[in-house]
Amino acid sequence: MAFSPALTQLIDALRVLPGVGAKSAQRMAFHLLQRERQGGRHLATTLEHAIATVRHCSECRMFTEGERCEICANERRDPALVCVVESPADVMAIEQNTDYRGRYFVLMGKLSPLDGVGPEELGLGILRERLAAGAVEELILAMGATVEGEATAQYVGDLARQNGARISRIAHGVPVGGELEYVDAGTLSQAFSGRRPV
């Protein structure tokens, strides 16, 4: 059975969301049209407003509605300490779970030449300017332990070294409360190679 053109377009539009396949998009579209038409209108206007007004911070690339985000504008944050992360979700995780008081640089992805994501797509020209200005003393690499994350960390680390910044990397390994027998081989190997004196 073929759907109407408008319904087909709605289902296709919902598929742009991460993790949403054809069946999930169809369920969402049916729900909005069956029970949440007012919610759907609100979603549409809110989405349109966000796309029109939310942009990247000129310093760290976090989402903001102004020129600078709240973190970069906060004078109590240490501008000499910069944590490089892959996404805004990473910033939120660090802010909610640590006492980190430095600033950030949000890549909005990771290097992936096969997907057409190179240094310019990650805004590394902006980071290069911040590093060249000499205000960054330590750059913390907080990327995932994937192949692309490791390549990105290596690239950003080299960039920092060229500009005289100290480089550190967040720890990887056995999670707090984890049992060794249940930890995968890659994580356990990383934990052993990254061990430190206590």
C-alpha cells in the first residue's frame, strides 16, 4: 500500500534522526497524525526556530544563540585549559559529572576521510588560531577510543605540540564498579597499557 505524498515526505524527513529507520519513522509519523497533531505543530515551529537561531560559538563551536556560549563567556572558567571533545553531548557529560573548570573546543565529529570529514569540517582552523595566540597552556584530548577518535586525537595532539601547548588525554580502561572478567579485551588491554603509579 502506498502512502499519500505528504505522509511519505513526513516519514522520510523523520529518518534523518539518528537511529531512526523506516519502521520507527513510520510509527512516529502515525503517532503525530493520530494523537499529537498539536504536539506536531509545536515540534515543527520549535525546530524551525532552533534551526534559525542556534549557531556555533565563535570560540569553542558549542551551540549557542549569541556570539559566544555561556561557558566561553564565563570569566571564572580557565581559558588556559581547553578540553577537546567530539560533540555537545560530551560537553554536557563532563559538565554534569566532573568539576572541570576550563573551557572546551567542540569538533562536531571526528576525522573520517571516507565520509568527507577532514580538519576544516571539524573547525580545526579555529583551534589552530587559539593555540597560536598562546593563551592555551594545556589541551585535554577527550575523544572516544574508536579508530576515528584515536586518529583525531593524534591529529589534534600534533597541532597542540606545534604550538607549544601541553597535551593530556582522559583515561581509558576498566569502568568504576566493573568486574575484570566481564571487561572486553580491548578495554582491558588499554587499561594495562595506560596504567600509572599510585
